[in-house]
Amino acid sequence: MSADTPILEIKNLQVQRGGAPVLDISSLALAGGEILCLIGPNGAGKSTLLLTLARLLKSSKGEISFKGRRIDSNHSMLTYRRNLSMVFQEPLLFDTTVYENIASGLKIRGMNKNEIKDIVEEYAERFGIYPLIDRSAKKLSGGEAQRTSLARAFATKPEIVFLDEPFSSLDPPTRESLIGDLDRVLRETGTTAIMATHDQMEALRLSDRIAVMNQGRIAQIGTPEAIMNTPADAFIASFVGVETILNGEIVRTGAGTVICHVQNGEIEAVGNAKPGERVLCCIRPEHITLSTGAPQEGASARNMFSGRIVRISPMGLFYKISLDCGFFLTAFVTILSAENLALEEGKPVFASFKATAVHLIRRSARG
Amino acid sequence: MKKSQRASNGLWIALLCLFMLSPGLSAARPAQRNIILSTTTSTQDSGLLDVLIPIFEKKTGYFVKTIAVGSGQAMAMGQKGEADVLLVHSPAAEKKFIAEGYGVNRRIIMHNDFVIVGPPSDRAGIKGVKSAAEAFKKIAAANVIFMSRGDNSGTHAKEKVIWKAAGITPGGQKWHQETGLGMGQTLAVAAEKKTYTLADRGTYLALKKNLGLDILTEGDAILLNIYHVIEVNPLKWPRVNAAGAKAFADFMVSKQTQKIIETFGVEKFGSPLFFPDAGKKEEALGK
Amino acid sequence: MDIVVEGIKHAFILLLTLDREVLGITWLSLKISGSATFLSMFIGVSVGTAVALNQFPGRRFVVSLINTGMGLPPVVVGLFVTISLWRHGPLGFLEILYTPTAIVIAQTVIATPIVMGISLAAIQHLPANLKLQILALGATRLQMVWMLVKEARLPLLAAVMAGFGGVISEVGASIMVGGNIKGYSRVLTTATVMETGKGNFDIAMALSIILLLLAFTINAILTHIQQRERPR
């Protein structure tokens, strides 16, 4: 196996349930040491993909190769499975001590007692649960239990780890702490990982690549920046959180820029579309700046619109501001800024954003 | 793997258990060692067989499986060839059994008798009545309950014979209650309700002290309960242990056994439970 | 109520004087019901687990059968076993009617569906992904089944206790197939029925009490195993 051989490779993988395909992936390759995050709505096929990759679910078509070798026969499946680990959303611990849980994978492999002891203690330490090592699994908190599950998964020194929304049922501070530990251990051990998650912050933080899944297919795969800033279609765009999507038609072009006519206005964007083309303009809410006074001449934002605040919705650390400028814009504003600008519903404001903040999706693409 | 090791260990233990409990291949002289003796619960309950069988087994090396059931079932087992020898006391049914070719060598062993028992208050006034049929007529006429076993046992068969002799059909009448139980239990129920029933003397004597019922009518010839031993016909059922059946039947009529029968129960109850009759004719019995 | 008191007194006298016949009957009861429970545990836990973990056509029907079997009337079992084992029946050549072995067979048939049904429910009650988690840890199928059985040990031991309880107290089938032969196939339950039938209520009561003591002792041991915290 050369250094270029992907550690895991899929060709034409299909999984059927009740006659209908629930997973259909034409190709996917994972490099050694890479961390790939799967995001997508419920039912998109993230869990199905993980379970199929771990050979815990039968595929109806296609092949999976591990380090260049196909995984199909029962024998190769067992050997393959002993090179991987999986962590589920529930800790799924055994009714025994933390020590025994972490050791379970090693015991399955027939390791002797002394070797086991060293490894178990090492990984308990790595995930911060060494003091709990003799405690019964039934008496652990949610975070401690999931740490145990992680320690158990890593103790067998897997080449690939599959994680299916491992932190979904934990509260934010616990989640924070665990993500940090997982990140560290992954980097330290150089383990390849595929993780399904609902939380985009998690995905942004951990992954080398992100795959967006929808209806059993991979809609887009790429670096976090690529996904977030250049979503391939409207679905991805709306899923990863670009809030403003406007229908438009190119009316003019300039030097690397185009002007789109949208309902009641014109937006300048960066792109190579031709006049007459129908496009979608996508603008991330954090790229829109609001001000109450008319902005200065020569300000860098090329797109400036006056409008009225229609709705203010709290969104955790931000306010989501819906504006009517002849077309609807959605902006994120920090609570502090909102207070400084004394924003309230019905107030007239100015919204501005750079041409580079506008991402064009050509209408011929899917969506 | 741990599980399969444990599984195979367990399988050996299980097989060992089965083997431990099987009749075993112990030293036995006769070729077909087991004899299935089907008899009635009252015979079994008298305790006579508990004395006789060990003697027989020791002497011959046979192993006797005494299956004590109701008379009806005992004969049915013989009809199906599922027993080797019968020890029963239902003369009418036995004669039919022989006539139909199911049994051979019907030989008389002993007799005891039935008694009509009831509460000391005796509202039907049968005390001292000599004829059993008369006593039954009086019971039917008085406003009292009669406890029947109602289970086609020898006792029940005898009871039906007496009703017939009395010209009464008690079936379905409110004062004639059927327990469907064994002799001991039926006596207990009759004692509880302070009322009348027909019982074999042996069982009555064994339970007398707790019952509070007295013997009110006895001695009528019709109350005789005669025991025969019948070997199941090997021509009809080749698989029966014909040799064993014959050995057992011969044993039952033998002098020593008859002597034991004669004295059985005297020590415990003051009078014998059975009267040995081997070699006598059935019609000659009774006064 | 003094019959009960009499019975208790009698029971202790029989036990303390080590009455040979009673001890023999008690030991036989234990051997027979113990063997039947053991066999039914093997068949019941393995089949119950197999049905719980696998999908196959007709599975729901099989589960209904097992659940129905849990309520199988013991006397019906006794009748069928008798018919099979008697001389001219299909298995007559084995010549095991009216032997303790026949009682073990009948009791095993009675206990197995009980153990099977409860095992099935016990394994199905485990978290749905636990099987996958164990496989993901690199377990072979056999290791996986063993680990699941360990996880479900509480209800599985309850299943065994239910099976044992069902057979130690069984009388109808035991009389039919065993014949209640003195010193050979007479067990506590059949002896109790016989003594009651004879009208010897005090002996019957004593035997009942011994039976209760036996059942309690065995179950106390099994409960201890079930409830103890795993060491290490």
C-alpha cells in the first residue's frame, strides 16, 4: 500500500431498505489520519453510511476497500472490524466497572491481563476518567459515560473511528469539553475518523473535510470553507445556514463582477455568469452590516440598501434581523450592536454587504 | 471461545443427569426385568403391596412398577397392552376383559368387603340393617346426602351394583353427590358433611380415628370385594412381559404370600384388612 | 389450622430424624427438577436468544408459539409424553415410561417454553444498538451472543427461576409419566397427592412444607447469584 492509497474507499455503494434505496454513494475516499464530518438533516443517511462502512449493515451493491483490500467475506469482515471502532450517541456501556468496559475490546482480542491493565489506565487517563476507573457504569453521568465509551473505542488502537452523533445528548459545557478531548486524542494518535453530527460548530472545529448528505446521497464534500462559503445548491446552502437566498437574473456584467436584478433591486456579486442567466444569490447573515445613518461615500461595501426592520428574533448570542429592502434580507447582529443601534421592529435601517459576500448559484444546478 | 466451551461442558453434565436417572443396567437375572402391574388406588393405599412387592422383587430379581390408578384405567391399560399384569376387583368388568380375549389366567387372590358408613346420628336409620340394598333404599328415602366416588373405580362399580339391586337410579339426583376423588378423600368429605358413603373396610379402618363415622351396615354378600390377578394376553400383545406377569401372579397365589395376606393389618388395626382366597371358587365366597 | 401446625411439627420430625423415605423423595425431586431446569435453561436460553437476535420469515409466528408454550398446561404435556412413551407408542422402544427419566422429559417440555419466552423478551429488551456496539468492538458472533447474555443476566436468571418453579411444583404430568412408584419415581408433589388421597393429611402437609423449603432454598441461591454486584 503506497502512501497515496486511501485508507478507506467506496465505489457505487448502495443500501436498500424495503426495496427503496436509503444510501447511494458513487464514490468516497478517505485519507489516513483524515477527519471527515457528515452533516445533513435527519434521515439523510448519515447513520446508515457509518454502519455500512463499519460493515455492521449489509450493502446491496458496491464495494468497500480498506487499505486497498476489498472487505466482503466473513473473514475479512472480522479482521476489518478489529481495525476499527464505533461510538454511538448512547454510551452503550456494559453493566460492570469503567475498567472492565474500557478493557472489553481488548478482552475480545484475547489480550493478557497485564497488557490490558496498562492500556486501560492509559486511555482512562487520556479521557480524564482515571479516578472513576473502579466505578460501576450505572453510576456515571452522561458525560462520564460517553468518555468511557470513547476510551473503550480508542483503547483497541483502531485505524478508523466511526462516531455517530456522539455528543448530541450532552449539555453544551460537557460537549465542549469532550470535543476538546476527542480533538486532542485524534491528533495525538493520528487516527482516521468519520463523525456524523448535527452541530455545525463541531463540524467546523474538528473536520478536515465535511460531507453534506441528503436523501442517501452526498450532496457536497469539501473543506469546511468550501462547504460553508460555496454551497453547491440551495438545499446545502439553506442547510449550512446561509439565510438570504434571492432569485435573480443577470442584467449586466463587469470586470469579474455581475449585476443581478432581484425583486426591487440590483445586487452586485462576484462571478462569471452571463446576462440573462437566472441565478440564486446567497448571502450569509454575518456578512451583512446594519447601520442607522446613511453610510459614507466610498465605503467598501458595494451593495447598500435602505429598508425597514420587519422582525427581530433572538438566536442565542445573536439577534436575527429580518429586513425588508424591497426584498428580504436576513442579518445577524450581536446583542451589543443591536443595543447600540437601538434596533427595534419597524425601524428604518441601512444594510450593506460586499460583492464578495454574495455567492451565486446558477439555476441550472440542482435545487 | 468461552461460550462454546461452556456449552459443551453443560451438554455433558445434562447427558450425565439423564443417564444417572435412567433405570440403569444393574445386574438383573431375568431378561425382561420390568413388570408393569396396574392396580387400583385403594389396593395401593392399603399398604399391602408395599409389603409384598419387595419380597417378590428380592426373590425373583424383577422390578415391579406398580401403577395405581382407577379400576377403569387399570383395565384400559391392560386392553392396550401397556401393562403386564392386573390386580383389580371389578368382577363384571374383569369377566368382559377375559371374554374379549385381553387377559388370561384370572385367578382369585383375596377379598375384603365394603361397608356402609355414616354419622352416629344415622338419620336414615340403617344401623343393623342386614341387606345393603335395603340400607340404600332407606338412604334414598331419607333426606340425607350420599357421597359417591363417581370415578368408575371398583368401589364406584360396587355402589352401582347395589343401587341396581335396590331398584333406584340415583344419577343426577341432588342427594347423590359425586366427588370424583379417591377413597380416602371421599371418606374425608363424607366425614366433613356428616353423611353416608360406601367404603372398603381397609381404607375405612386406616382412617377411622379421624373420621367420626361409624360402620352402619356390613356383612351382606353383595358387599364382598373380590380381588383377582389377571395376566395380560401375550398373544394379543406380544411385547408384554408374559414371564414376569406369570411369575407375579404365581407369587400372589403362593402359600407364603397368602399367609402374609392373612395377617396383614392385624397389628395395626386389630383385624386383618384382607382374607386370602387363592384356589377357592368365587361363588363359594360369602356366607 | 392445627393441621398446619401438626404438619410443620411432622415435617421437622421427618427431616431431623432423617427419615429415609422422605429424604429419598426429596433428593429425587431435586435431581429430577434440577435436571429438567438445567436442560430447559440450555435449550431455552439459546433458542430464545437466537430468535431475539435474528430476522427470518415467520419469526412473529415462532414468537407467538413460544409465548403460547409458556402457558402450556402441564397435564396436557403429561398426556402427550405418556402417549409417545408407552409401549406401543412411537418411542415405546426406549422403554422409559414410568421412570424418573420420563419425568425429566415431561418437565423439560414444560419448563423450556417458559425459559425460552422470558429469555426472548430479556434479549429483546437490551438497547437496540448494543449488538452493533459489541460487533464494532471486534467480537465474533459467538462472543457477541455471550456478551449479550451476560448483560441480560438479571432477567435470564429470572427465567431460570420461573422454569424451576414451574417444574418443582408440577404434579399432573409427573404422576402420569412417572407412575408415582415408591422409592423410584415418587417425588414430593406426587407423594403429597397420594397421601392426601389416602386421607393422611398430616403427612401430606409435612411433605408440602418440605417442598416449600426446598423451593425456597434453591430460589434463594439463584436470587443471590442474580442480585450480587459483579466483582472486580
